[in-house]
Amino acid sequence: MRKLRNRLIFHFSLQFVTLTIAITILVIILFFLLVNYIANDEIKRNTPVGVFDGIFSDTEIIDNNKATLSDKWIALLKQNEMWVQVINNHGKVVGNFNTPSELPTSYAMSDIISIEENDQLLGYTIKSEVDNTYEEPYYYILGYKDKNKEKLVSLFKQYNENGLLNENELPGIKKKLKDATIHIINKEGEILQSIGTEMDDAKKYKPLDILLRRQEPGYYSTETSIYHDSSTKNTWILLSPKKDSEYTSITILEKFIIAIIIIGASVFFITVSLSIWNGYRYGQPLFIFTSWLERMGKKQYDEVLTVKERHKIFRKSGKVRTRYRLYREVINAFYEMAERLAASEKEKIKLEKTREEWMTGISHDLRTPLSSIQGYGHLLESGQYNWTKAELVEIGNILVEKSEHMLRLVEDFTLTFRIKNKALSLVMKNYSLNQLVQQITAKYLKDRTYNQYEFHFINAKDQYSINADAKWFERMLDNIIINSIKHNPPGTSITLSINMHENDNQIILQVKDDGVGMDENTVQQLFERYYRGTNTEENTDGSGLGMNIAKGIAELHSAKITVTSELNQGTIINISFPLMNGNNK
């Protein structure tokens, strides 16, 4: 038995050493092949970035301040219609590679600064870099003709109209573009105009997208040329399909494939037995995971693992067994996912119930005015009555009132979804918060329909400014004030005030009433969509969306809205705006 044990130890040790040596040799060979392949592929995909990086690392400076470059790179420059100059610390050119005759042989400081600022020289697009590896620095510049950039500038000069393409010229522009595309974006990266064949799935450009497209062009399926309109701050982007490069690495790929086949064949028989064993050992947990997924499909979220499966995976101490330790994070993730799915299912049921309740309420709200309109319509249609002028005016007023009520219901419903989907556009301007709130309060003071309620405005001592859309700001405040009026008896006092919260630099707009107040359940759900409260005696004329709309508009103004209330103690609603720079404290 001892000999058998030693033989098995020797056998598996030899197997491990042999497999390790084979994998090491394979990795070394693949490393050198892949480095060469990746370098050439980088040049091919990221021309001219790849060419410039290769030349920068391969150029040598010899005696007498003369730069040399291998024939390989010179041929590549000619192939791609590029040129390179190397300039010493005195501005003198010490290396010319495939350079056109019109280029200067020396550069002044202003010339180099101009190149760095504009990336342009005599109509050539320039890439540049400084090399500090020698005793004195050398400046490398690579130039090439960016035909797409020239085409984009030409289109801008010819068809620009306030930073966008002239709408009347779009058919002709599209013909000129052929299979290319122009995106015009604003300073936030939003696409204002898109003309041509769509080759890119971008809907909005992130701040670094343009930089990446210029520095890493190989990661994108299109060639990108960019022109910035300084007057409108818009950026014009020309996207052109890439053509297959003539520069390939077929020989290296063939050697790479042959090396993989030879090395793979030599280790195949060694690894196949280990693969079967490892497949059994590490594949067995997958069957447990499959059973879990089946139970999740049946919505059995409470049973992540059966008793038998738990016994297989966990020790009596609760620790994961060695063979399953690799999947410890996956098992924990399954438990977390099961909890989330269970919570999601409960939320789905809750939302469905809320939706049904709202549909019932909105149907009732619409049915009431519709019944009145239908009833008066039948009376007028019947011709059985001789209506006086006063009666006809009264009927007309009722019909208008009911129609306006239905329209408000539909508008509230539409507005809620616009806010939810961030489709509500705001025109933000700087306003004095005192003046804005005072104007809205004055509207209610002048309205005789609200003369049974008391309105007060406490002006802030200091002047505070906010960025707001006056129209939607007024709608937000109207919804809050109307809510206080609807749910409180005549004689209720409603006070609006502005204060500064010093601790967190917040400007607080407060709407306070001394009315009937709310219970805790109503406070918790006040801003929920479709919630109307539980007071059956109050007027239910409305969509149940008013306070939800107010909250949505507040959030669009970067504000936070909170409510505190107690029964028979009144209600306080605070809207907190972030302090702007320049506000007086």
C-alpha cells in the first residue's frame, strides 16, 4: 500500500510538472507571437496613432544630431501618405522621412506652439510628442492629409446655419455624404442633428468619447473627423466607414496557428484525463445551479437550495465544502438574487394593485363629468323644451366646466408620464425666489373664489436666487397650495415663507397650513401617484396626481420636497433648493 501511495504521488507529481512545463513553453511562444501580432495590428487599426507610436520608439539619434529610421517604417509612411520630422532643442530639423518639399527645415518657438495648439501645419493634420530620453529633448511631428476633416470643414463653411446644417439643403448634403454620416452635438453631448447613413448606435456622446475616438480610433468601426464651432459651441462630427487595410499579418498568423496546433496536440492527451476529472468535480455544482434556476422560473423564491443540496454544499459548521468553495460567491449571489426577486414580485403586486385602484378612480372621475355632458346633450337634442337664454347660458357653463375638468385629468396623466420619462423640457432662468413666490401668493389673494382662506407670505430678509422655469415652478407651488385648500375647511390659514438652513446650505421654501392635518399613512403616501387619501368626506375632484407632479417638478429643479403633519395640527411642506454661488446669506 505504501508503494502504491508513493507511485500515485510520483505519477500525479510528474503529471503536474509536465503540464506546468508544457504550459510555460506555450505561454512563452504565444507571448512573443502575440506581442508582434498586436503591435502590427495596432498600427493597422490605429493608423496614424499606431504608426506614430512605432516610429517614436524606433527612431535613433546618432552623432552629429542626425535621426535614423528603419526602411520598414519609411515604407509604411509612404504607403499611408504620411511624413515625419525630428526637431532638436534649437528648432533645427535633424530627421526628414518622406517629407514634402514645402516643409521648413527649422522651427521657431511660435511655430511649435501653433502646432501644439492647432494640430495643423500647412494643411496637414499633425500628431506630436517630445522625447526626453537623450541628453537634450527632441520633438517629433507626424503629418498627414485628413481628407475627411477637409470635407467636414468644407460642409461647415458651405451649409452652416446657426451651428446646424441648413434644413433646405439636406437632400443635397446627403448625396454628397454618400455612405458617411454627420452628427452635430451640443456642449452636453446631445445629438442635435444627424444626417446620412447611420453607422453608429450613439444616442449621446459622453465627455470623453471624442477624445477616445481621436486617440484610439481602432476601437471604433468608423473614421471620425471633428470640427468645433466656437460661435455656437456645437461640434460637427463626420463618421466615415473604414476600408479594409492592405497591411496584413498573414505570415505571423500562420505561424501563430501552427504553434497552437503543435503545442495543443502535445498536451491534448495529458489534459484530457484531467479535464474529465475536473469536469466532474467542477461541473457538478452547475446541476445544483440549474435546479435553482428551475425553481426560480416557477417563482419558488423561498427555496434557494433543497435540504439535500445544502448538505452537499455546506458542512455542519456552516462553511462551504472545499469542492464548492470556488462557487462560494455565486451561491451567496443566488441567495441575494432570490431575496431581490421575492421583493420585486411583491412590488409588482403592489404596483398592479395601485394601477387598478387608479384606473377605477380615473374611470369614476371621467364618468361623472361625462354623464353630465351626456345628460345635457340628450336634453338639448330632444327638442322637447323651450330653453330660456339664461338656462342655455347655465347649461353651457356646466358643459364647459365638466369639459375643462376632463381636460385637466388627461393633462395631469400626460404630465406625470413626461416627468417620469424625463421628457419635460425646462427653460431655466435666474429668478429672485422672494419675487417669484410673492407673485404666486398674490394670485391667490386676488382670487375671490378663495376668499374664505387666509394667505400669508413671509418675505426672506436676504435675497436668494434660484435657477427655475417660472411656468413649471408656479405649477409645482399651485399643486401644493390647491392641495391645502381642497383638504382643509374654510378659514384655514396658508403661509408661505423662505428661510436659509445654515447647516447644509439649503434654501427652504415652506408652505404651512393650520388645517386638519394628515395621519401617518397619508403622509407616507402623499407623493405617490394616484393616491387621494382616505377622507371620504372631502372633495375627490381630481386625478390623484397633483402632489406627485409637484414632487417631480421639484426634483427637476434639483430640489427636495418633504412633508410633516399630524391630525388636527396642520401640515408643513418644505422644498429645499441647493444654495447657488452668489446668493446672499
